[in-house]
Amino acid sequence: MSVFSLFADLVGHFADLLQPLFGASAAAAAIVLFTALVRLLVHPLSRAAARGQKARTALQPKIAELRKQHKKEPEKLQKAVLELHAEEKVSPVSGCLPSLLQLPAFFLLYHLFSSTSIGGQANELLTHQLLAAPLGGRWADALGGGGVFGGAGLVYLALFALVAVVAVFNYRRTKRMMAANNPLPVQEGESVPGLGAVSKVMPFMSFFTLFTVAVVPLAAALYVVTSTAWSAVERAALNS
């Protein structure tokens, strides 16, 4: 039995358990439950990432000193900052690990609800819906069916609205964090190479979720939306 067949059975069992509570939307509820379980598994890493963020904040006074020492030498400043992180055993990219470990679950859902057959048999999960929207359908299918304000279209509008609220929350929070953790300007109008572009893009990362929700199967979109909302609440709680 393939991993996709095992995963399909897992989602099916979850849906059967939730059937009395959610009826025809039991499979959608099962995906939300599965997402929550995945997030619980990576929560220890999220806590470690939050501790790493606090440790990086604590390094700011030392980094300020390095900035003074290498005021006109951006390459030496960048090297010195990396060496400082290594000495203090603080990883500048530790916050990425929880997101990377979730990718396999996302791709499993994407494949599962993009395939008409699993293990040589018809994919029965494609018959499930979230209200009026098929879990294997996409935003384009909803537009081609009842339109923006049709049954499936309204489901997507609700998801887009939820993502937008979370994105605005993350945007404001990221801007505040980046203001508190200055991207180490070497001198006025100049920054450490590479960090300037990252600092400009990072606050907008959550808005890219809107594009993802629009192009992937609804089941995968549910995973993304649930995980994004979980991340927003989790990060706010861990960094409070």
C-alpha cells in the first residue's frame, strides 16, 4: 500500500469519526483536525524558534558594537554578525524549520485531492465538500460554476477574508518586530548586503497565502488557511 493510500485512509477515518458532528463537511473538518495535529507535532520547534527570536533580540547591543567597529566595511560586518550568532549558538534561520517540516503534509493533501484515483481505485474523497464547494475543486472552478457569489464562490470568499485578516495581523506584527530588530544599517541609507531586500519582502509574506488558496485544491487550501491562522495565534502567544 502506497503512502498516498495510507493517507487517504487516515483522512477517511477522521471523516467517519466527525460525520455525526459535521455531516457532509466531515472530510473538511477532518483536514482541519489533521492540520491541528501536524501543528501540535511541530509546536516544540515553534517554541524553539520563538526562543531563538528572543535570543537574537538580546544580541542587538553586541551587534550595535560590531556595527560601530565595521561602519564602512559591510562584508566584515556581515561576517562578524554571523560569527557572533555561531558563538552564541543562535541560528538566524531557526524560524524557518517549522514551516519546512509542514511541506510534506501540504503536498500529500495536494496530491490526494488532485488525483482521480488512489491505489488503483477511484478517489472517493473527491466526492466530499465543504458546504457547496468540492474539496478537489479550485477557485477557478467556483468562478466557472455559480460565480463569485454562488455556493462554492462564497466558501472561497470566506477563506479569502480569513486569510486577509490573518495577513494584516501578521503584517503589523512583523513590522513591529523588524522595527525592534533593525536590519543592521552600516551607515545612513545602507544595510548589510541581502538583509535590505528581505526586510522589505518579509512583512508581505502572509499575503502570498491568498494566491496559494486560489490555485490549489480546496482541501490543500484548508490546510494552508488553518496552519496560517494557527501560526499567527501561536507566534503571538509565544512572543508575548
